[in-house]
Amino acid sequence: MTGLLTTSVGSFPKPEYLTRARTKASKGELSGQGLRALEEKATAEWIQFQEEIGIDIPVDGEQYRGDMATYFAENIGGTEISGLVRSYGNRYYKKPIIVDELRRKGPISVDWFKFAQSRTKRPVKGMITGPYTMMDWSFDEFYGSRDEACLAFANLLHQEALSLEAAGAKIIQVDEPALSTRFDELPLLVKAVGTVTNGLRAKTILHTCYGSYNEIFEFFNKLPVDQLDLEMSNSGLDLLDRFRREPLKKEIAFGVVDVHSHVIEPESLIRERIEKALTIFAPDKLYIDPDCGLKTRTVGEAQAKLRNMVAAARAVREAHRLA
Amino acid sequence: MVHTTVVGNYPRIGDTPDEQSLRRAIARFDKGEISAEDLREAERDVVKAVLREQNDAGVELVTDGQISWYDSQSHIARRLASVEIDGLARYFDTNTYYRQPVVRGAVAWKEPILVDEWKFAQTNSKAAVKAVLTGPLTLGSLALDKHYRGKKALTLDLANALGEEVSALVRAGAAHIQVDEPILTRHPEDLPLAVEGLERIRAGKGAAALTLFTYFGEVSNIFEQLVDTPADVIGLDLVQGAATWAAIAKHGSKKPLVLGLVDARNTKGEDPAEIAKKVLDLKGQINLKTSFLSPSNGLEFLPRARAREKLRILSAAARKVGVAA
């Protein structure tokens, strides 16, 4: 039996040369081409790092994105990008504005998927910012209805998913960090994600984080994806008992390192977390990853966390004689 | 005639390099390049600018924009006894986060929290400055309670502490106090506890006008009781809480209301004439002369330029109400 495959949620921190280049580009001091070359360099470095430490399912690291919703909105017709709004503390992002009917301009992340996949034989995840999150994180000046705006994004993102599949993606992840924003809208989220994943042959994953998971638990089995990716080390370890009572009928990617903490979890702690997860989930349905994207950590912290994670998964695999 | 006011927070940075001074100052402070006093100076410069923008737009009752607040919860909670500040938690449905207060023991007021900020703002504003506090029910509900093991005892101790803060603000000269209880839009069944808290806060307010504000949703089922709470003015979000409108139209209010009709969570600009028309629909049901028009909640969720535009819409709508009334 195989199992405990390792992966990542999506984002990695940008190396300093790329952060500096992005600032320059925003001031018009660096060309789009010049920036793109550095984004490719950083992406290639992250793929190489994941190969070196032996992550089973790599990601492209999202070196080309500022904010996950803004990047997708910039590549969808009918949107504008607003001025800066605050997320928390001293962190700001440019929020999309829906100003007209949403239209597909072309593939959004397919080129980056191809670039990353061309550098590794392991299956790279295709990554889509989910329709509910796109709606919830945009100002809507056009539809005047959250349902309509959400489903309009869903139709476009279904096209994106088909393009990723056509480009060779075997695994497609839909990111819905806004999932737990309004519990009364969970049926809308299920419908919208179902629109995105409809008819795909690729394995589909839904990622969410910052959840009040207890309140959304009953929706887990209704989500139209093959795998759920949950933040477990930061807030979810308490949930294990509930999973014991009400089994998940899907695969789970189990977050074992906290992405909001500078502390590098030792391999032994991560092993304990994986062992706990193994008391509930079958190893071939259990994937091991960080809680969320690692982009807010330093490159050094992110790499140390990933190294320990992979080492811990390997050790548990060996202990359980998993291939 | 209807007065104009704002709800509380305001964007602290804008899109021009000038308007990003505070963002740069915080980054430099974090790196140890400037002192805490330098950072406070940068905050004060932004407070002055925010007051200027509200004054220029003609808003009659303004706030300091809560420029120095990290968030709505930790800014107040961190200065109370027995409270520690922990990691990030999601703040309602806003896609923003607050640092969660953790209650480790009996909560108590130690020292003035908002008094210096209020004094500074009032010194730099032509219009009266309203002091805004997060209410005890909301503070207690969003905190992690490791001591009381019950919302009631925690809420009432928080109310006692906030009551002392209100006394200190009133002694410093504040004539308008606002207590925000957005949690009532999620837990209307907790209104009796909010009222008990408000009674304790009211005890220290002297002659100041006390406003109770709810936002991020509707309160139609508790509207009648809300009007009977021991507050002098009731503030309502009538955008996300549009469903409350029917309750106002049906029951009316003897107390002045703050009508949060300008959408503070969407960049789309309203037509001032349409807003004025809505306000005038309530003529006879509420006293427009003592009531206010406002954004639906704090303007911080908008980019700065759009927030300024919303202030302009607010004033234009109020003027149209005045002409028509």
C-alpha cells in the first residue's frame, strides 16, 4: 500500500531579488519582460527545491502572483483593480472591482503550470482561485447579487480548469479561503465549485483555511471534489474526534505545519501529528502538507518547515512499511 | 434636515506616495529604524489628514478614523487588566483579521485607553469628534475566554471597564460616545446582555450623548427592543442590514437614529438624490432633525479615494434631504 504523499498548498515566499524587482516594476523602473524572467527564475528554483527534498506533488509556488484574487481578476474581462485596502496590520492588497459582465480573456495560469511542469516529472498541481472567494473578495458594481457574481466566476473558472487539464494537469486545486465567511451561503459555494469541477477527469481538491470547521463540517462530504485540503495544525486537530464519528468520504490533505508561526516545528512533532491522522484516515487517502500557503514566511523558514515535513512523512511511511 | 456622521474607522493609507506615509513608518518601526514616538507622530499626521477630509466633505460629527487601532478588538482589549493578545482571527465576513484577545483573569480598567487619541483629534477638528468604543458584548464574544467560562460575567466586567473609560472620555470633554455592538446582527438573542452592559456604561456618561451602533447585518427582529435600550441614539446598517428598513417604517422611533444608508463595503457610488428620497420616506416615523445619515459601517474596507467619494455622497444626500424637508 502506498500513502502519505507529500504536497504543498500553493504559495511560497518570494526571494528578495523578486520582491525588489516587483517594487521596481510597479514604479515603471523594470519592464514586464524583465520581471517575468525573474519570476521564472524563482519558480524554477522552487521546483528544484521541491525535487531535492522529495515532495511528491509539487506546486509552482505562485511567484508571479501578488494577491490570489487580484491575479485572477487581472486576467478576467469585466474587472478593474481598486486602490489599496487593508487586510490586517500593515498588510494591504488591491481588491478587484466587477464593473461589467465577466468575460474570459484567455487562460490565466496555464502558462505557469506548463512552465513548472516542464521542469519536473512529478505531477504539478493546477491552481484556481475559487469562484466563491473571487466573488467575496471583489467589489461588485455590476451584478448586484452575490449568487450571480459567484456563478459568473464559476463558469469562467470551469473554462480555466478545462484549459489546465488540456495542458496536462492531473490534479486541479480550487482555493476557497472565503468558504467559512457566511454559513448561509455554503449551498452557493457547493454549486459554484461544482460548476468549476464539472466533468473534469483530473483529481480535484478544495483548499480552505481559517475555518470554523465545526460549523461547516456537515458540508464536507457534499463538496464536489475528490480531496479536501484543511488547515489542521493551527485549528483543526480538535476536529479529529468528529472525523472519527462522521467519516470523510473523500481524500484529505492534512495540514501539519503552522504557516503563521516563525517556529520551525521539529520532525518529531510533525510525526506525532501524522500518526494521529493515521488513526482515522487510510494512508492512501491521506496527503501531508502545510496548513496553507507559505508566502508570509521567509524563504528560510518555509524551506525548513517543508524539509521537516517531508522527513517526518518519510519516517512515518517507513515505520508503517508504506511504499 | 438631517445631520451627518461616520461610523468609526477610515482608510489609513491611499494610493499616492504621500498617502502611504504611515505604511512606510510602520515598516521602518518594525525594522527598528524609527522610535515609537516617531511612529505616533506619523499616525497623528494621518489623523489630521483624515479629519481634514471629513471636515472638507462637511461631515458634522466625525471620528479620528481609528488610525492607530491595529483592529477593533485588540486596540481596547490590550490595555485592560488580565487580557493578552493572541493570533489572527477572521473579523465577521470582512476578509480582514483581528488579533484575538485572550482573557486570563478578571478583566478590569487600568488606565485611559482612548482619551489622548480623542483629545488630539478634537484639537485638530472643526467638527465635534465622537469617541467610539467596541461594545462589551462584541469584545467578549470575539475574545477567547480562559477565565470566566460564561459570556455574561465576562461581558459585564468588560462593561464596567468600558464604563470607566467612558467616564474618562467625558471628563476630557467628549460629548458624543458611540458603543459598537456588531455582534447583535449575528446574535440578536444576546440583546438583553448588551442592554445590561450598556446600563453600566451609561452610568459614567454624564451629559454626553450615547449611541449604540450595530452593523454587518440586519436587526429587524430586535428593532423595537433596540430602540428601548438605554442609549440616546441608535445607529443602524441599512445596506447589509436593509431588512431592518421595514421595521423602522412600521414601528418608527422616538429616539434619533443614525441611518447607515451609504454603502461602506462597495466602491459603487450612490446617487445622493436616491438616498435622500429614502430618508424622506421616514418623515413622520422618526425625527429627521435630530437623526443622522451615515455610511453603513466604518469606511476602512474601501480604498481611500472611494472613501472620500462616499463622504461627498453622504453630505450631498443630507443637503438634498434638507432642501426637500
